[in-house]
Amino acid sequence: MNNRLKKIFYITLSIILIAACVNLLLGPHDIAAGGITGLSIILERLFNLNRSITILICNLFVLIITYLFLGKEVFFNTIVGAILLPLFISIIPQITLVNDAMLSMLVGSILFGIAVSILYRNNASSGGTSIPPLILKKYFNINTSVGLFLTDGIIVVLSLIVFSFDSFFYAIISIFITSATMDYIESGINKKKLVYIISDMNDLISNDILHEINRGVTIVPAIGAYKQKNLQMLMVTLNSKEYKHLVTIVNKHDDKAFMITDTVADVHGHGFTYESGSI
């Protein structure tokens, strides 16, 4: 499967998941958790407007904004989602899949967050209010999960006018869960360990890191403030599984070594984002 077909596959899968969340999990309990889909639920209740038609009309407007602010690539990727979403909204039946409103909200929000994150990873969207977060990310470097939270908040306030307080609070919780899910997927899955090591056995430790873990090591000159002693500090970046091996190596050569470990959200470069092997 080439990259283009693979991207279309993931976009389509995400759209199906979003439509299922709306029609089977959120909509049946009047949970308008933001977005054009949430707005369509509100308008359906107020004016008996068809959900898929409402989404299609709104997405046509959003496509214009996408072309102007995000460029042709995102525009063409958004066309797929903007057309497929109302299509699958009309195909998937509007039934109550889960009777318990809380459980339905939890499952629907998590799946919704996963679906939107997959779209963002493919530089696409389902249209609607998923576009403003991409614009905020591009021009103001605001995390997409935060941008989605801000834009969806407007829709949730409208839901208070139409639905009960229960539905309103469910919608608020749903946005938090969706944003948290997206944030975890965007920064949590790719977390790595950044480790600083100060030891008198640096040569042995670095040699084992290079050959046993197959990770590169950076030697950083340092000065101990108390004795003004020149030191060499090792710096290495690795994943959680490799970190356990690193601790074993350090303890084997120097059980009194000083280690500082930090968790970093993302790592780009040789051995992480392209080509396997040491960095």
C-alpha cells in the first residue's frame, strides 16, 4: 500500500470512528461535545434539521478557510474528511449503543480523541471545528488539543440552552477527556528518557551503552562546584525499555554513579524518527 492510499485509509477509518461516536454513543444521550457534530445534534433538536446536511453545509464553509490558511495539501486531505463525515453520519444508524450515559460518554470521548488525533497525524481533518486548532497550531504554536478545547467550548455553551444540565456537564467532561486523549497521543506515546550520568567509570559505561543498547552517547564537560573538579558527564537518550538496561549497566560498573533522568515528550533524529541504530 503506497503512502497516498495508506493516508486515505487512515482518514476514512477515522471518519467512520467519529461518525460512530456521534450516532451511537454521544448523540443518543444529547451530549453535544463541541464541533460541527455537536452543533448538528443541537440544531437537530431545535429545528429538526438533518445531521448530515448540517455538517455538509458547515464543512463547505470550512473548506474555504482551510484553503486560505492551511494550504493545498491540508485542503485536499480535508475534502476527503469533509465529504465522508456527513456521508457516514447518514449511513450509520442513530441508535443507543450503550444505555448508561456516563459510560457512553467516556467511551465515545476517548474514541473521538483517538480518531481526531489520527486525522491530525495525517495532516487532515473531518472539517468543522477541527480546522481552527490546526490554524492556531500553525500560526500561534498552540497545541491542537488546547485549540480544540477552546473552539468546542463555544458549542458546549450552546448545548446548555437546548439540553439539560446533565447533558451540559457530560459535554464538558467529554471535551476534557477528548483533549486529554489527544494530548497523550500527540506527546505521550513517543516519550523517551533523557539520562545524565556522572561516574568515574564513564569509559566502561559508555562502551556498554554503545554496544549493548546500541545508542549513542554524548560526553559533556562539567565542573563540580564544591571541589571545582573537572568532570565528564554522559548524556544518552533512549526508550523506557532500554532505560532499564541502562540502569543495570551503570550499577554493574559503578553503583555510586550519579544519574539524572528526565522524560521528554518527543525526540527527532537518527535512531528515533528515521533509520534504526545508534545516534
